[in-house]
Amino acid sequence: MISFYPTVHTGHQPQGEFWNSRVDIPVEVFQRVDLIRSGLVQSGLGAPEAVNESTLNGIRPLVESVHSPDYLSYLETAYGRWVSAGGDPTGVMPFVFTGRKMDGKPESPLALPGYYAFDMGAWILPGTYAAAAASAQTSVHAAEQLCQGHEAAYALCRPPGHHAGVDFYGGYCYLNNAAIAAEYLRSPARGRRFERLAILDIDLHHGNGTQQIFYQRHEVLVVSLHIDPAIEYPFFAGYASEIGSGAGEGFNLNYPLPGGTSDEDYLSVLDKALEQIARYDPEGLVVSLGVDTFAGDPIGKLALTHSAYPRIGQEIAGLHRPTLFVQEGGYALQHLPDLVGSLLASFEQNAKSS
Ligand code: SP5
Ligand code: ZN
């Protein structure tokens, strides 16, 4: 399977994240990229191609079809403005929040993170914007391959994207790589267009950013399997009652899962989700691929075993659609090569043999 990875991402390595009154050791670390790269090779998928861009040059109008220009310029300038205003160089992080209680927009660079961020787990460092841009470029390179006639492609994005919305960040995510790729597929620079698309999000966590971006639209069906937000992050979105609104009503489907969900139970819910996607009959599919559903994941609470991942790849192949896989979460470092590699290899094998 043709695949891509960003080379400019190691300048984004937060030293911590806040959780339950503590600063925890981060799990979204730069080593994930090389580990997954080795997994692709070991699984016989071939080595991914390097993406060296570290700006939005060439894709800015596309990215602005997902994120607001105001938000993009904030991300680009946040670290410098923070430090100039006396912010601690450890990283940009919010400590007073907007939202349901207040919705003014401050000028202070020390307060602005609380306008754009929804949690305290996505710090902004000097290299964060370049890394996020490189990650978005990686997803676009992979999307281009579908437009050129490939049946599948994989973007090894880091940082991940599905928690980032039109003008907000959080959950280790700054730019929504899957949404940007979906917009590319709908109106590519050249090649085949995919006007009706589905996004299937199988990361452990609800993709609240992706949901928000497409919530009022029907041309992109958003389907997500995730741990019940009543008990786990992101807590404030991902409920089954969130079905889309306006023209998008009925085109957002959430499948919350109880803690401890096993392979069999997960796969039967995935079957239902795939049936809904088949009914929608999209021209192409974008998979937000998180493997933090694994039982051994340090922040996960589902109980999938290694053998679930090739089965997930096989079930997705059964849709018979051109498919773009975009990496999201997954933090069990020693298992990452196998989890990602076995899912993609199984997809490829089953897509060919049927
Ligand atoms: C892309 C993605 O998977 N983002 C996930 C963001 C979740 N962040 C909150 C997880 C914090 C878990 N910390 C628990 C530590 C217990 N010692
Ligand atoms: Zn996740």
C-alpha cells in the first residue's frame, strides 16, 4: 500500500499533559512515527515515502476550507506571542477557558489558548505549527494517490487530527488531517473526484473535531466507534444522540462502547457501522485509524487483542471503496508496528482477493 510519513515533527514533543491534578508523562511521542514505519515494512506493505514540507504552502486554500484563517494564524504565532507576553517557555497552555460560561475573545496571549483549546493536553511548542503542517501535508499526499487511481493509501500522520475542529485544538490534535484529506478528495487539483464520502473513525476516543466540521453537512457521512464519553475523554461529545443538524441531520453516527469491550463485541458494532456506510453508498472512504483500542494501550479502556486488527482491516475491505487511512492515536509503543501493520496488510490482502 502506498504510504507517506512526515519528516518534520520531532520539534513537537510536549513535556507533559495535565490530567487529574497532575502533569502526566506524554504518550503522543515522536518515536511513534518510526515504530509505525517499521511496522509497515515488517508487514510487507513497503516503506513509506518521506514528506518534507513543514508549512501549508500549496495547500492553504484547502486547509482554509476546514479551519478558519483566524485559527490558523493563531496556531502559527501562538508560541512567539506567548513567550513575548511573559508566558513560560515550557509551552503554550490554557488556564482560563471560554465556552458555555463565557464567550468573549481576549487580547492577552496568555489567555488566548483558553479561547482556542478545549483541554490542557495539547501544548504548543516552537515546533508545533511546523509539525502540524507537515502532518496535514502527509494526509494530502496520501489523498492524492486515491485521485490518481490507487485503491488505497495510508498517511502516517503525527500529530494526529481528529480532535481538532474548525477553530479549536485539543487531544494532541491541531489540524484535522482526515477532514483536510476528505476536502481534498472532494475537489482534487487533478484526477478522480470523490463527492460523496464517508469518514469512519475507529480511534478509541470520539473524534469531536471531525464531528463538528461536518455536523451540518450531508455530503460527508461521519461514523465513529469510541469509548462512551460518559466515562472517558473527550467527555463532552460523542453521544449517540448527536446525529447532525440542518442538512446534516442523520449524517453523523456515534457508536459509544462500554469500557472493557472485547474483540467480538467490537467487531459486531463495527459491522453495524459498516452497514450504515454501505447504505450511504459513498464513492470513497477515509478511515481515522487509531489503535488506542488495544487492551495494552496506556490510556485506553477497551480490551481488543492483536487478533482484532486484521479482522478490522478485512471488514473495512468488504466495503469495496477506495480507502484512505489516516493515523490518529495509539500509544502502546512496542505493539504499534504490529497493530497498524496487521490491519493495513489484511485490508490490502482482502481488497485484492475479492
Ligand atoms: C488522538 C488521541 O488519541 N487523543 C487522545 C487524547 C486523550 N487525552 C487524555 C488522556 C489522558 C490520559 N491520562 C491518564 C493517565 C493516568 N495516569
Ligand atoms: Zn485516541
